Amino acid sequence: MKKKLLCAALLGGLGLAQAANAQEFDDRWYITGSAGYNFQDDDRRTSDAPFVTLGLGKFISPVWSIDGELNYQNPNFQSANSVEGSNPDLNWSQYGISVDFRRHFISEGRTWNPYAVFGVGYQRSEEEFDAFPNPDSPGENEDGNFAAKVGVGLQTTFTNRVAVRAEVALRGDFNDDSYAANGAADWEGYPHNQEESWFGDMLASVGVVIPLGPEPTAPVAPAPAPVDNCADRDSDGDGVNDCDDRCPDTQAGTTVGPDGCPVPVTIDLRGVNFDFDKATLRPDAVQILNEAIEILRRYPDLRVEIAGHTDSIGSDEYNQGLSERRARTVYDYITSNGIDASRLVGPVGYGESRPIAPNTNPDGSDNPEGRARNRRTEMNVQN
């Protein structure tokens, strides 16, 4: 029955295993030491006794630790023989080694944290037993065997380099060659079970956990690399940031569009329009041309193209000639008012190829207003 209970407890302890989370943890090696009381299995016929342990371990994840531990206890054999000269307190030394796994249930901000422990190991016994009336009494028996334990406990967090551990556990000692399990005669007050194959001892202890080495410090995050923010730079000084600039080597002073690339600049000659099929200046266009001439005088380095345009009425060939005549009319007016011809490109006619307004409505009908806007001249800046 006891074997079944111990196996069930070991399986329960194994069932506590979980995947460790990814947080940082103190993985220093530590030394453990404890003292406690060993409540011996009644079938051993030994007295309860104090015990001590010494171990070495470490946390292998934020919630799992593993310890290698030595233990020692020296209970007395309870002899029932009261014959004069016999020894009623015979030694029964027990010592062993185990590998113990602890699953810690840690909560942030809590000083004491519970844990479950289960382990396996090797346990050795050196027994003295009363062999009276054999003259060689007391007899001796030495044996080593498999052992396992399960239990629960509490452990503090590391404070001032030391943690405290309190634990209660059941250790199964599978010693089927023990004097108490084999070969001892029954006597009054000490019933004997010759089929006993293991003993279950209760262990209650208090100990300390002393980490080795300095306390780990959180790694210092490297300083972030300077952010190369192209939106804050304008390398060519054209007023368009480097992120949006598709023409990064534009010469200073060049007029550019939103993408940073040069765009043609037109001096506004809106109003310098022509009557249908005419190339002569209307009176209302003269004032506009005079304003354009003033701009050219103010900026003597400015070079412009004189361009003429038409609407879509008429053949391409006719409209080409008409646009050239309109450009010539503006060209001659500008040069006759003191602007050197070397500053002018053209006159150039584009016919009906570059409308700025629709010549027809969406339904295909004539659009007089749009055609009137297309009968125009322009001064396109060249530098």
C-alpha cells in the first residue's frame, strides 16, 4: 500500500512540470544546508532522530531548481531484549545522496513562496542489531539501495545573500535487505512483517540557501543608434526633404515640384488670349505683357521661351502655323520694349497639342470657354 502511495505522489510531482516563461531569473549556483527531524517508519524498529543535509544547486528556469544533496541521520535500534549486558540502544546509521527537483510557485512581491519537491537518490544503512544469545552480538548489516522522495515547502527570496527554506517530505527507502525486513524474530511489542520491502520516513527540516558569486545585474541596453531621419534633411537645398526628393542633386535656385525634380516655370500671361483665328494682340493683353516685361527687367539673368497655342478647331497644320504667328506677335512686342532677343527662346508654336482646358464638353459638344483659354501664349522660364 505504501509503495502505491509513493508512486502516486511521484507522478503527481512530475505533473507539476510546466514550460518556463521567458523572464530573467537568478541562475547562480548556491549551497544549501538544513537540519531537521526524521520520523522513522515504525517498521524499522528505530527511534526518531535528527538529521542534517548539505547540497549544491541552481535555478534552471524562473520556476524550476535542481539540487544535489547529501543527508545523514543516526537513529537508535529499539531492542526489546532486556537481558543483562545487552545493548538496548544499538546504532543504525543512515546516509545518502539525492537529486531533487523543486517547482517554485513565485508571485512578485511575495516574500515566502511555496514549492513542491520530488527527487531520486541512493540511501545506505549500517545497522547494528541484537543477536543475543549469539556471542558475536550485536550483529551488523550494511546495504545500499534506491530511494525517492516527494514533499512541499516554503522558500524566501534571496535577501542579504541568504534565503530560508522550510520543508516536509516523505522519503521512500527501498531497503528490502534490512534486518527489520528480513531475518529478525518477532518479540512482544515489536510485531514483524517479513514481507516489508520499503520504509517510508517523514522528514521535517529548516535550512538556508546561500547563492555563490555576486548578484546578477540586468544587462545594460546599448544606446540606440542615431536615427537617420531623412525627413529632417534637405541635402540639395531645394525645399524638398530627402525622403521625398526624387532628384537629390538639383542645382540651387532651380524651381522644383513636390518630388524635388525641376519643373518648367511659366510667367503668368493669363489674359493674353487671341480672338478666333487671329494672331493680333487685343488691347486687354498689352497691360499683361507690360507686367511680364517688368519681371524680365527685374531679373536680368532670366531666360524664357515664348510659346504660342491654339484651340482644336482647324487642321493640325493650320493650327501649328497659327500658334507660331501668335508666339511671334508676343516675341516682337517684348523685344520692341527693350528685352534683348538673346534672353528669349523661340518664338515656338505648339499648335493644339498642349491644351490647358477641354475644347469640348463631356457629351462631345463645343466648349467655347475652354477653347478661348487654349488660344494663348506663354513665357516658360528656362533657368
